[in-house]
Amino acid sequence: MKPGITRESSNGIGFHAAIGACAASIGYGIPQILQVAGLLATPLDRWLIFGSSLALAPLFVIAIAASAAVCPPRGRAARYAALGLSIAYAVLVSSVYVIQLGVVLPRETHGKLDGLADFACCSFRMPLTAVDLLGYTYIAWRRFCSAPLIHPACCAGPWSPTACWRPSSCSSSSGLP
């Protein structure tokens, strides 16, 4: 651990980022369900979905970075690989969501549809849908980097994106692979 970075400060930052990411996830999930059920009008559905998704990405990266800061030396390379893939995910998906929130949705709202077709997201064979899917491919690969590091004595559980999170009993000799 580097001077100035303590396990407690990393846990605090990571914990709050994970809570924020959870809230953003819920903020995404509820409008998505309401959209599919036909209970949320367009474009409000997309404003809510893209907005909460834009909040989720950086919070997730912060949680993974805090996890990397406290990870024992034996798992550090995999944790840094997971962090790099998380950053790639956040950059790709955030750029898509910013384009949707800053260009596509405002222009649609004002009826200015000229030239928007190539910038719309989340439809079959659209360029930004491919960028979004690449981001989610990176986040799936991130899980493969983190999975070997999950150890019952060293993390909140296999559901946690931040394995080695509450490592009061975790040290470099904790039995991590």
C-alpha cells in the first residue's frame, strides 16, 4: 500500500462509490422496467435510463480502483487489469450516453431529426450501439480478471464487484490464488 493510502480510506471511498453505483443501478432498472411495461413515456424513459447509466460508470470505476488499492500483492496484477477494463468500459459507455443526453434527446425533443439517425443508440446495427456493446464486453472481461481473487475470508461475497473489500482478516498470506 502506498504512503497516504490507508485501507480505511480506500474502504470508505470504495464503499461510498459502491453505494452510489447501486443507487444508479436501481435508477436505471426502475425506468427500464417501466419502459418495457409501457408505463413510461418516450423520451422521459431514455433521459432517465441514460442519465442513471452515466452516473453508474464512473462510480463503478472508483469502487474498482479502491479495491485495487487494498488488494494483496498476489492479486494486484489481476486487480489492475480489472481496473483498466473498467476504465475502458466507463469511457466507451459514457461517451455514448453523453451523445444521447447532450445531442440526440434534446434534438428529438425539439423536432430536429435531421442527421440524427447515425447517432441514435440502442437499436440494431447502429454505430453507437456497437460502441456501447464493446464497453459491456470489457466489463464482462473485467469479471474474469476479478473472479479468481474472490476469497470468502477476504471479500463481501461473489456478487461483489470489489472482491477483497473488507479485508480485516485479509493479508498477503490470506490464501488468495
